[in-house]
Amino acid sequence: MKPPYDFLNERKKEIDCVINEDIVIENRSSIPDWDTIPLEGKKWLQAESLACVYIDMVNSTKLQVNKHPKTAAKVYQLFIENMVQALQDYECEFIDIKGDGGFGIFIGTHASIKALCAAVTFKTLCYELLSTAIKDFKISAHIGIDEKQSLFKRIGLRGDWHNVVWAGKPVNMAAKLSALAEEQQIAISSRVFEKIIQPRFNKYAYLSCGCTADGVSGKSTSLWTELNVTGKGYFDFDKAYTCKSNWCKIHGNDYCEKLMKEAT
Ligand SMILES: [Zn+2]
């Protein structure tokens, strides 16, 4: 350990260096390999269109880790492993794990659509497989998605103590949207909503297939409910939209495939 004022004097030189540095921003259309994301120095990368899907476990604070450590361990393992797998299967470019959840980053013009497909698939998996897997705890998720321009680079110390930092709205807004979402719900920003109502996507992402609970085909309706979030000071948009539906057993495969194909 250094005496505190030796530490401060040493840091001051580094701080002055950063202040006097001219930051260089380089545009990217994908996330490079971990080792080649800038770590030190003045260079930052920027993605014009970056979507973040933020996934949180519902009621993780009620998990009795002290009383039932083995049950709690299984819950964490099932939730996180399946979340990572779902994100990876939908061309997610970066995954970060945050204890009882995590987030995935998608880049590109239709990043939000891929993020939505991954989110609905994980939500369906939670509902159909995980919710009843553990006897004393119902595993479920609440999810937020946002998309906007973002800067990124690795920050920290060379070696083990660094991580990619996402400077911009998407990760922050997606985390707040996931907190706004109820159990088994996806909440999206108006920016993401604008993407899903585009003609090439709306039939599969905005409207329902028309199936009812008993499998009979009915009328196709909007899957999304508008929410006014003007009163919540922390959003940089006025409207959010929420959806509770999972993939339909009859049309889910086809709808998801069409969305992913259009988004690629
Ligand atoms: Zn259907």
C-alpha cells in the first residue's frame, strides 16, 4: 500500500495526461475481438446503431442463499447459462453477466430486431421450461431493450482488472426499462418501437399471429401496450412499450426465422 498522498500525486500525472489528450473516435459496424478493443490511450470505438437487451431475474432478492444454498445455486446457474445461450444464438456480439442477470449487445441497422428475437426466445424458455424447474422458486425474467449510438472501449488495468465500458444511452436505458417491466414482460423504448413497426418487420414483431390460448386462429392484434414515461426523469424518450407474449407454439419458429432473415 502507498501512502494516500503518494497515490494522489501519482494519479494526478495520469489525470492531467487524460485531460490534455485529444480523444480519437473510430466508427465500427461490429465489435472487434476482445484483445483488439482499445484498452489504453486516446482511442474510442463508436457504433452508430447499438442495441442492448438487459435481462434481470425476478425476485432474486427473495432467494434464500443462506437457508437453501444448493437451490439458490441451481437457480443462478439455470438462469444465467440459458440467458447467455439464448443471446449467443441470435448473433449477439457481446455478453456481460451481472449476478442475477446480464446484458447482450447487438450492432447494426436492425440490431433491435435481433435483440427482440433473443429476448422473446429467452422469455419463452423461462415460461415453458424454467418457471417450474425448481420446486420452491419460480424462475422468471423482466427485460428491457434500447437502441442508440454508443461509444465503447476497455477501461481499467492491463491484466485482469478491466472491462468494456459502453458510454451512451442503450445499456443504461435498457437496464431501467427492465426494471420498469413486470414479470415475464419486455419493455422497449420508442426508438426500438419505431424499428419494429417498419413494414418489413411489423407483421411478425408488432402484430400477433392471431392464435388464442386454445390454438384457434383469431384476429391479429397489436402485441404492444403504450406507456407514458414522461414523468420518469431518467428516460430520454417519452414513450415505452411493453409486451407480455411469448413465441406462439404454431407460428413462433416461422416468425422468428422471418425476423432474423430480414434483420441480417
Ligand atoms: Zn400462432
